[in-house]
Amino acid sequence: MKTFPAFLYRVALGLTLLGGAPNLRLLPAAELPPERALIAVLQSPADPADKALACRQLAIRGTRNAVPVLAPLLADTNLASWARIALEAIPDPAADAALREAAGKLQGRLLVGVLNSLGRRRDPQGVPVLTARLRDADPEVAGAAAVALGHIGNEAAAAALKARLADAPEALDAALGEGCVRAADQLRAAGRTAAALELYEAARAARLPLQQRLEATRGAILARQADGLPLLLEQLRAEDKPAFALGLRVARELPCVAVTEGLIRALDQLPPARQPLLLRALADRPDAAVLPAVLQAARVGAPELRRTAVELLEHCGDATCVPVLLEAATAADRDLARTARTSLARLRAAGVDAALTDQLDRARGAQRAVLLELCGQRRITSALPMVEPALQDPDPAVRRAALQAVSVLGGEAQVTELARLYMETRDEARRAELEGALLEVSGRVGARVVARLLPLVRHTEPAVRITGVHALAGVGGAQALEAVVAATRDPVEAVQDEAVRALSTWPNNWPEDVAVAEPLLTLMKSGAKRAHQVLGFRGYLQYLQADKRLDDPARVERIRELLPRLQWPEEKQAAISALGALRTAAALDLLQTLAPDAAVTEEVWSALVNLVGRDLPGVSPERRREVLREVISRTRNESLRRRAQQALEAIR
């Protein structure tokens, strides 16, 4: 017979003890030992660790053949728990018989373990053994017998548990209560309702811990089904919080429309503080009667109940709830109004959008404003024909709500309308609102709306032309770029300034917007103001870094061409910073030529450390070291010197 390697037993046992069970299942199938090999290990003088692992494996491989070998181990303090693992899993009555026999011989902790195993196997023939042990002088043994009887849960076990309730010592109460509830639950699940009820009621009347009595009460209610409603209502009306909490739990579990209707009737009879909690439990029931009750509470309930009902409608409501929620959304109670608006925005039932737009056609004042906001929040694009006219509503709140909705829903047509309204209004606050919406919609739609924006930059009023520049800069594209470049020559200086700023941060709609490079170069070379030249230079650097058609050597060459035109240290520093990010030897060469300029020497050293601090294509490690040594010897910045030293050591 092939011997299963002992070291594999020990490895698997160690993994099991560390929480990796069942690790033996992870072994290759060819290496799993047969049952006879495992039995041989148990019969040999092998180490306890090897025997323990053999027991573990017999839980997978074991048959009735292993029972006679495992049974004696139930009395072994080192191997008893491992033997029980195997016996609990072996699918043969012989394992039950072995456990019953051991239960008549063992004492103390070993006996407790065997009683637990009898319970886990739910052996009905074990009931007499367990019943006898209910009166054991050792409270741990008696408690284990009670819980095991609960696991078996047949009528004989229930009778034994009920009989012991009459005179059990206090030390046994918790275990006896657990056993009674477990057994009654199993009887109820098996359809033996009368027997279950008898045990539940006995447990409720006994001197058991509160939790077990509450669990027995729950079982008694559920076992009675619809007839359990009075007992359920008794819990909901109880003064103590644990009973009320149990009532809320069972209110979600106990089926039947009659129960739902009874709970609805009880709602008004509870103290105001408890009504919202019961309403939440009702909302979790699937009955059709629930929604009308929640709607009624949302209409006329006390303040806290009304807020709860409005919140619940988000989850259980449908399109018929819209009028009630809309009324709450404009209530004087701010918390209620905010909750209602949230529910309306999130309500996902079919037909809600249609119900909202139907209301919009008739609503006025505050309700109209709320509906307009909801059209935007819910993205109801079909409502646009009704939203757009509200942009000119005499009520400021309605106008603002319409503007918010158009900002979210609007398209090309709305850009035209927003631009027209902006040009016509003279109210500064109103203009600011319109400008925000115009920029939002046009930026979302993109270059398709340029023609609709051009009237803004051709307007006689400078402020309107500035807004046109902002809008065109938000959409990008060749036509928009042409218009903004023209605005840099506007007769009004403020318009020029805005156009130059727009060009310097031109939207990166690559490759369409690479044409911005030439206007930026022109600004840099011949801008009307020094500030325009600086902005042109910075914008050009941004373009160089973003244009994906350029590789790093090409970017270096473009910067090299710019250097003779750079007069101010700030411009040179920006160019140096850009060079420090270009991973090419050409950037290194160009940076080293800039080092003698005292105005930017430290910036050059910093860029060089950034560049050669890691591998640089085309540059040898020796040259990188030379550059870093030069920085270390010449920089006046102690922090930079440390960075260079660290980079140098990393190369070594």
C-alpha cells in the first residue's frame, strides 16, 4: 500500500488550523489518500498531528468502514474534536450509533462535544440519550443537550424540552430557551403548527432570558399566520422597546392582506413617535393596500409621519403620487419640501415623467418652479417646448428654474434663444444667469453652434462681445478661433484683453484647434501689450505640450526658436520648465546652454535634475552623472543639492 507522505498531512493541518479549511481539497486528486490509507494512519503509532489530519480527510472520504476506528477517539482529549468532524460528515447510521454509545460513557467537555455532534446530525434516535442528559448535574452538559434537542426539532424533542421548562435551574435557562425556539421553528417549518405553537407558548410563559422569550413570541405570531395579528399588535403597543422592535420586525414578515389592513388601522392608534417606524415597516410589505396608506400619511399625517411618508414614496410610489408629492414640495415645512423634491427627482416608476409634464402645463407659481427644476433633474427632454417659454415668465423664481432646466436639457435651438435673451436684457443679475446657461449649453453642444454665437461678438455693446468671446472659447473649432482672433483687434481694450486670455487657454479640441498656434505666435511677437505677448507665449507653450502630432525633439526645436524673443525671466522660467518635461537628449543640450544666464540658473539646475534623475533616451549614465555633479557643485539651493545627490547615488 502506498504511504501518503506525512509531511503533506502536517502542511495541510497547519493550513487548516490557520483558517484555511478544508485545505485537503486543494491537493491534486492523484495525491488524495484512499480511505484505507487514512484508517491505517489512525491505527498506527503516527503523530497526533498526522492522525488529526487523517480524521479531517475522512470527513471527505470516510464511510461506515471508518466508524469503528473513529469511535474510540471520541474519548481522546487530543483527537476527539477531529474524530467528531469526521463522524458528523459520514453519511451512514453507524456514525449516529457511535455517537449515541459514546454519550452514555463520556463526561465533561468530551461529552459536550458528542452531544453537539448528535444535534448537528439531527439524529432522532438520539432524543432519549439527550433527554436523559437534560438533567445532568453538569450545566454545560445539560445545556448542550437542550440545544442539540432543538437542532433535532421533532415532536419527541419538543416534548422533552417543554417538560424540562417546568423545573429547570436558572443556569440552564439560556440554553433551554435556545433549544425550545429552535425546535419550535423546525416544527413550524415542517407544517406541525399545533406542536410548534404549544412549545412557543410554553417558552413565552417560562422564566427564560428576554431574547428567547421575544423569539418565541415571534414564532408564535408567525405560526398563527393571519390569526397572529392580535399578538403582533400587542407587541407594537407594548411600552418596552424590545417588544416594539420585535413587532416592527414581524410586521415585515407576517404575510396576508388582512394583516396589512390591520397594521394600517393600528397606525393612528400608536404614539406619534412610533407611527413613522410602523409606516416604514408597512412600506416593506408587498401588498397593494400599502401605497394608499402611505399617500394618506403624506397628505394629512403629523409632521414627522408626513415627512417619512413622503420619503417612502420615492421607493414605493408611482405616477399617481405626483400631485401629493408636488403639494408637499411647496409646503412651508422646509424639511418636508426638501424631502418631497428629492423623492420626485428619484421616483423611477413608469409614467412619472409624463405626469410631471402634464402638471407643468397647468401649474403656476412655486409649483411651476419646482416642476421646471424636476424637468432638468430628471432629464425630461420632451418637456423642452414647455420649459423654453418659461424663460420669460414674469415670476423670477420660475425664470430661474426654467434657466436651470434649459442649462441641462438645451441644445442648438436653445443657444439661439439664450443668446437673443442675453442681448435684449439690461438687468445685470439676469444677464449673469443667462450667460451661465448660455456657456453651459453651447459648451456641451460644441462647434455646431458657432454661427448662433457670432451675433454676440458683433454686438454694439462691449459687454455682450466679451460674453461672445467666452462662449466661442468654450466651443472651439476653426470658425470660433477666427472670430476670437478678430476680437483681439477690437477697438475696446477690455474686449481685446478677454480675447487674448481666451486664446491663451484655448480649448484643446485636437486636432481641430491646432491652428491656434499661429495666432499665439503672432501675439507673442507683436501683441499690442506686453501682457498680451506674455499670454501668447504661455498659450503657445501649452499648445506645444498638448499637440500630439509633435514629438519631444520637435517640441525642443520650437522652444529653441522662441528663446531669442524671451526678454523676461518669467518667460524663460516657463520655457525651462517645459524643457524639463521633454524626455530627449536635445532638451538636455538646450538646458545646458541656458545655465549661464544668472536670472534663471537655479531653474535650469532644477530642470536638469528632473530630466537626468531617471533614464533618458540617448544619454549615457556617465553624462547623467556629470550633469548631477555639476548641479551639486554649483547650486545654492540646499534642497536641490540633496535631490541631485540622491539621483546621483541611484545611478551608481
